[in-house]
Amino acid sequence: MDLLAELAQLNPDPALLDGVKMLIREAQTKDLKIQKLTLELAYLKRLSFGVKSEAFTAEQKSLFEDDTDQDLAAIAAELETPVPETQPRTPRIRAGRQPLPEHLERIEVRHEPETCTCGQCQSKLVKIGEDISEQLDIEPAKFFVIKHIRPQYACRRCETVTAAPVDPAVIDGGMAAPGLLAWVATSKYLDHLPLYRLEQIAARQQVTLARSTLSEWIGRIGFALQPLADRLAELLHQRPSLHADETPVQQLDPGKGKTKRAYLWAYRSNDLDGGPSMIVFDYQTSRSGKHAAAFLEGWCGTLMVDDYSGYKALFAAGLAEQACWAHARRKFFDLDSGTPKGHPVAAEILTRIARLYVIEAQTRESTREERKALRKKESIPELQQLHERLTEIRQKAAPGYGLAKACDYLLRRLESFVRYAETGDLPIDNNPVENAIRPIALGKKNWLFAGSERAGKRAAAIQSLLATAKLNGIEPTAWLKSTLEKLPTCLNSRIDELLPIKH
């Protein structure tokens, strides 16, 4: 029996009862506010000082307690069953040093004994075998000069001179060979080294590469590669579903002597639709949804995004919205990790979401049809049960606070969260594009800001090509060197052959 019920039995003065009710409501409101502030403080502490991984801690319960008990019983039964002697044993996988990659060049160094005669009887030694061991070595960036020699031949009768023509180049008459240009570009945009560090690396080998010269090379490389980046965006628009996300970057604002915020928008292909992997970065001066609308103009399909309002106009115009389960999970993870002893309801929802990911892991090598069948059989029932449980929790949760907000995030866009399970070719979350954006954060700490909007767009074009090369397992520096060699003479009709995708 609660306090109000006990007071009602005493028939107190109505004014006194109303006063008690008001005090109780105020206390409940304060408790909820304290809970909210405690969760926010714990979240900010975790971001600043804690581990940012959202994996279950060791203290949390097993993912599937019932399944674990069943597995233990099955294992016990298997151990009790004698194994026939004729059955071959599974070879034991031993930990240890892995073999060195086969594709690397092998430089043989032979170590012969000091003498070919026996040290005891002086007889001639006979070779009976070899002891071979391998070590991995590296040669740091090595500068060298390519000396082009074009002999000139004259015809005495015609009084003409003939020589081999100078090959077209991205930078006509420049001192930088394609290999050097590729190294500068990948060092800046893939390894996130600012140009002054490249200047220092060259200086250690007594090579003078002025920062102004490096900047000029980057500008010309960006201009030369822009048609490839544009073509990559055209091919991306042909895909039926895309990931999208955005991240802030700083841009120099010369008029005010400081920086202003700009945004790098990222659009990535869906790996489950069967086409080659692609990612295109689009540099814009703001986070306005008009930039996404401009990039996706004329495109129809399913767009995987977070709950940012800038995308809402696209869905109102006809694009199909798909929500990210990693974002939904994060809401409950923050609630659980922000509670000193853990939040049992949030932990339960985390377990249910984890089951969805376990099902997805089983379909990693499946065909589209097989994945769709398994999702229909296992994911759809899990989602239905999760919906029922969320609805039940939401009815009891105090509005405006942690648990209610986490439930509302899912329930408000439930159709978008369920959409992936109704198909065999839509992903469960937006992690692929977030993983592609993550290196940008490292770059921002090194090069700090973009010097201008033009510089930002140039960086976006180069990063699009280099990141796409990585997604397709193509070594970016080697690809860029080869592309810079071929680009000056490549016909527009054959530009697709230069793209860093698997054809």
C-alpha cells in the first residue's frame, strides 16, 4: 500500500491531501531530473575518458542464457559419445607467427660456411640440404631521379631532325614523376600527413620540396582527377540503395581570421546489392538538407541514414527511408552504461538487438534469396517481439527521459527499422559509411582545416577515389601512379577503365 492510499484511509483534510500529492509529484520530478542528469554526466565521462566500444562488459549476462544451457548439454553429450578411431582428427590450429605474404619480393642472401672442408678430418663437405628462414624488411621512401634521354637524329638530305616525342603528363614540364605525385597525394589524404611533414621527410634525404610546390602539385592532381570523381558519383547514382552520413570539418575564414564549420557528406554503396564498393565524399559549407537533395537529385531508391532532420525532405519526396540499428542500439547502450549498476531494461533490449545481429552474421556468405528467407524465418519474429516489448516498456516509462527517449527513437521510425528484414539485399545498419568517415577524424587532427571551399572540394574528390580503391582491395598509391600515367592520353569513352573499382 502506498502513502496516498494510507492517507486516504485516515480521511484527512482535502487541502492537506492535495499538498501531499503535490510534494510527491515534485519529488518524483526531481528524481527523474536527477536520473537524467546522472545519465548525461555518465555519457559525457565515457566519451571523454572511457572506452567508446559498445561491446557487452564481462559483468553483463550471456547473450542467450537458454541457448548457452542447451549448448552445454549438447557438448556434454558429444563428449560422452565415443569417437570412432577411423574418424580423422581435426588438425589443431596453432598460434604463432603467420607466414609472410607470398606476393612480396624475395631477396636471397646466401650464407656459405667459411670453409668447404670438414673441420675435423679435412674431407670435402657435401651439401645435404638447406636451412631457410625469412625476415620482413622495408625500404623507407627513397627518392631517385629518372633521366629521360631522347636521341636526336638528323636527315642530311631533308635537313630534318627526328626524336621521340615527350609523353603527355598531368603537369607538363614538371619535375615530379607520377610516382612522386601519387606518394604526395596518398600521404596527405590517406595517411593524413600535412604537407610540412612531407617537406621534412624529403629534407632528411637532402631533397628540397617546398611546401608551395607540394601545394601546387596537389591542386593540379585534384583538377586532373575531378572527371574520375564525377564519373564515380554517376555510377553511384545507379545503385538501388545507399548509405549516407556527414561529418563536420573546419574551413579557413580569411575575412575573420579564424575558421568556420563546413561539412563533408559521404555517400556509400550497399555491399549487399552485388555491385563494386564505392564511396563519394561531397564537401559543402553547411549541414543543410539542400546539399543532400542536390547530390541525390534524380536518384530513386532506399537511403540508409540516422535520424537527422536534413534528410526528411528526401523521404517526403519519395525516397524510401531505412533506419540504422547501430544508432538505435546506442541509445540503450548509453542508458545501460550510464547507470552505476546497469539498467536491466536497457540490457534486455540490447540482448534482443544482438540477436538480430547474430542472424545477420549467419548470412554473411549467403545469396540474396537465402538471406531473405532466413530473415523472414528468424528476424521478422524477433522484430515483432521486440516491438511488443518496446510498446509495453514505453507505456510505463516517464516521458521525456532516457528510457522513454530510447523507446521513442525506435517506435517512431519502426517501419524504417524493419525494412531491411523484408528484403535480402538491404543492410542492417549504417556502419559501412561511418567506418569510411572515421579516418577523416584523424585527418582533421593533422591538417586541422581546409584552406578554402575549393580546397575542400578538391580533397573530397581525391579522398573519394583513394577510399574507393581501399574498399576494392586495390593498393591506392600504385593505382594513382598508374592512373596519372594514363590519364593525359585516356579517351573520355574509356574513363571507366581508370576507376579504382573491380571491373
